[in-house]
Amino acid sequence: MTDKKSILFILTSHDQLGNTGKKTGWYLSEVAHPYYVLKPHYNIVFASPKGGEAPLDPSSVEAFKDDPECKKFLADKDAEHLWKNTVKVEEFIGKENQFAAVFFPGGHGPMFDLPHDKASKHVAAKIYANGGLLTAVCHGPAGIVNIAPADAGDSKDTTPIISGKRVTGFSNDEERTVKLENAVPFMLEDALKKGGAKFEKAKEQWDAFVIADGRVVTGQNPNSAKGVAEKIVELVGK
């Protein structure tokens, strides 16, 4: 038995990049970098809406092919077992008190399935209601953009948790730079602002940028993933 606290990673189950004909999914560095920051201190659990193998964005493998931690992660049999055998998020309904934080990594996949996944919203809202952290990076905030206390089932408050909070995420400028503004179902920066968040971003595109406002922690882009994990360690404790 272990007394380690647990962190829930919620990965996307979506693998189609809109109508482009290209594959998407979760972004390698946004899982690998946080994984190795968090693993020494916590139990890491991987979940997804559909369970089973969560689709890895092939473009992220190419983009980070020379990154030491990403190469280590792809060769790590323990890590591979986690992302190829994710637990259905719904299986954690009623078990949310196991987790000190929920973390939504990005990749374009989360833009398509996580904003509407009732189980993910319920579990994340409940972890937050229990005093845990609500965290995300890059496109991962798509998973928290419309979560409200009511999603936990014990409140009637439908105001988004992000309302009035300082948050960040993949910016409109960055989306246009990668020329995928017409492939995504919505622009994340706009959606966060619509939810009442005080959106902030780095001065330069792709710079690491992390914000913690209370128990909501967000990072702007792939280069911010490690910083989000370090903030989780700071806030949850070892």
C-alpha cells in the first residue's frame, strides 16, 4: 500500500482533426513532461471518455522526436500501459475523493470531445468541489471551459468555474500560426473569455506561460506543460 496522493490525467478519445483528413489526439510533450515531474510524488491514473487506447497525435511525435523526455516516455513500458489502457472516466464517478488534482493535457483532440463529455465534467467538477486542483495545458482547457459546480451534482450553480479567474490556453494567434483555425470547432481563447475568464497570454507565441488562480492552474502551449506540473507539485505538496 502507498500513501501517495493521486493525480487524474484525462486524455481525449478523439483522433480526427476536423475535416482535414489528418489524425489528432493528445499531444506527446504535454503528457510526457508532466508525467515525469509528477510520477516521483504521486500515483498517476490515465482516463479518457471511451477508455482503452487514447489516440496519440502523430504530429506531436514528429515535433518532439529529439526531446529526451518524450523519447523516454515512448520507450517507457509503464507509461505505455497507462495510455494504451486508459480507464473510462465514468468509472471514477463516486470515487473522485481519490484525487488531489485533475489534469487535462492538450492536443487538438480535446477540442472535439471533452467540452461535451458529461462524465469528464462531472468527475473534474467533483474533484474541484472536494478541494482538489483543476488543471490543464494548451488545448486541454477545452475540458474545463464550461465546467460548473452544478456538474458535480451537488450544486445548482451553473456559473463556469473559470468565470472571473485568470486563465490561459492556446491563443488565437497560435491557432492561426499553425493554420488550424478552420479545423477546430471553436477558438479556445474566445471560449475561455465567453466563460467569463480573464484570459492572459505570453508576450511571444510559444513562450512558456503558466497561471495559477486559486485551485485553477492553466498553461498556454506545449512549452508550458512542465510548468503546470511543477505548479501542481507546489500546490498539492509532495
